[in-house]
Amino acid sequence: MKITAIETIRAESHPNLLWIELHTDQGLVGLGETFYGAAQAEAHVHAYLAPILLGRDPRPIERHWRAMIPYCGYVGTGAEMRALSAIDIALWDLGGKALGVPVHQLLGGAVRDEIRVYNTCAGYRYVQNRPAQGTDNFGLPEEAARGEYEDLDAFLNRADELAASLLEMGIGAMKIWPFDFAAEANRGLTISPAELTKALEPFDKIRRALGDRIEVMAELHALWLKPAACEIARALQPYRPFWIEDPVRMDHLASIKDVARASTTKIATGETLGGRAQYRSLLELDAVGVLIMDIGWGGGLTEARKVAAMAEAWHVPFATHDCTGPVALAAAVHFSLHAENALIQEMVRAFYFGWYGEMVTDLPPLRNGLIRAPEGPGLGLALQPDLKRRPGVTVRRSAL
Ligand SMILES: [Mg+2]
């Protein structure tokens, strides 16, 4: 079997998303995905990765992974690493299809049949239109355009009702980010008592209404400098959050240690890092409660195996990121079924029940707060057959 063409697919409606299809002479197609900087990652696929892969047997994935590592851009989650990650996911999909087994089997087998999810409380259009995170990319809906799961608007205004509606679906954990407005207003330098009280309101409402029946994660989006992050961590402690995520920017890891020491709450972090060396440095701090990795950013499934195994050796739980796209979610679920120390799977119900299904043929089935891998070989899903012909969708192709 050999790779005969590499296609990159982008949709104007979701400019952050990049899909990759690896086509072979046997008619099998491998699907991958990454998110953010789609044009940059796409350029790297065609300029650098296509000549490495075209004409090659896709099955020796480890060999390809090593060949795809560039002289610079080999750590972090820059365009080179995101492009490599998407290709790596597609290689695993193809590997599974070639053998007729699901990706979790190819990884070495599943240690569980399903895994618990938490809902990242975004709305349908969260981070859809702009190439960055920030409150201007919250995608808060006009009254007329509201769907059933406008969970970002809900956590800001009706956190208790939102928590109850998640519990009703069997989802027992939720993530919210009510601190972002104050972070942007103050450039992360400080948070006033009034801002802190306002940001804590959703946590307060949830605990008052539901007690401990639901777990709540606090997402800080790496928007704070260390003193304010420590203050927030201390203020959150009475609400017993499940974790505090990304309190500071991940370019000075020692700060994570100080924030972790500021309270007893676990710090969860890592999704903006890529490559095993960055994760090793993070684990060496001995301060991280949960290691988060985005498989579509940090090196694909090949690197996720190594990073999760390393975290296991440090006795640290592992959690895969999803607030991006349906293929990365499927890859993450396969991985979470396989990895012994996988703690919980992120999902966004507004995406899952909203636009994810418009893009792909199948999604990992979700039942009573538990998610499992789609049936079938490889990842178990493909792009919707008409997707490439839709208006606003562009395909770029490198072929033998
Ligand atoms: Mg996050």
C-alpha cells in the first residue's frame, strides 16, 4: 500500500479547522484534523510533509513521525507540530483500516469500554470565527439565533440551571471560565474584590443549588500573571473545583508550581504544549494534578502514547482536550479508552449535538455521560460525503 495523494480541506464557515485526507493506491482514506492557524498548518503539509509521505507505505507510523520532525519547530504547538499531528491521526486511521481494527485496538487495546465526559460549557459558535481565543470569540448568541445548548451564556447567567440540565443528561462534570472578562480588562495583572465576587457567582449558584452533585472545573485560559492566579486559586478553594486549568501562560513553567502551591485544588494544564520534552519538563515540576494534551496539536496519537505513559510513571492522570473538531474528539476517545491513566474526556455538547454531525458521518456514541469509540475500523468516521463540494469549502491536493 502507498500514499498517492494528500488533501487538505477547509470550510469558510469554520476557518480554524483543517482536515487532512491521506489517499492510497488501495482506495483506503485516512482522516486527520487540527485546529487554529489552518492556513499555516495547511502550507506546511504541502510544502514539507507531502514530499516525505507521497509514495510511501503509510503503516510504519513511528518511522514517518520521526521523518516529519523538522529541524526547527519540533516542540510546542506551532504550525509544524499541528500539521504533523493531523497527519499522524490520519496515519493511525489508515493503519486501523488497513488491518480492519479500531484505533484503540491498534494502540494496544482498550482498558475500558467507555469513559466519563465533562462538558466544556461553550455555545455553538464559541471560537468559531476568529483565529484566537478571547471574549470577542465567545460567540454569544443573538436572542433569535439561540439553540438549546448555549452553555456559555448559561454559565454566565444561569449556572445552576445549566448544571441541573447536564446532570439530567447524566453528565456529572462541567468546565466554565467566568474570570476571562476581568483578565482582559486588567491584562491579567490583578483582580478586584468586586470582579472576584462576580466571577465566583456561577460556582456559588451551582453549589447552593446542587451541593456536591456535580464536579466543576475552572478554566483560566492562561490569561493571568502569577499573583492574580494564586488569588483566584485561593478564592475558588471553598467551592472545591475539580481542577483549575491553565492559570498562567505556559512559557515559564515554574509559575505553575507556585499557583499549585497556593491552594489544594489540582492544576490541570498542558494543552498548549507539544512534544514529549515539554511534557517531561512539566512533570518534573511535580506540581501538576492532571496532564492535558490536545492530540491534534501536541504530536498526534504517536506522541500521546509516550506522553501519557510518562505521566503514568509520574502517577499523574491524563486528559485529552476537545473544544476543536469532531475528528480530534474521535481520536481522543480512542486514546482515552486505551490509556490506563486517562481520567476523563472533554466534550462540548453544543458542538457534539450541533455542527460536529454536519461535518462527519459518525460521532463517538454518548450515553448517560459516558462516551465510547464509534464502531468500525480506524477512527470509525469519515467526512460527510458531500462536504468537499459544499460552497465555501476548499480542497488543496498534493499527489504523486
Ligand atoms: Mg483548556
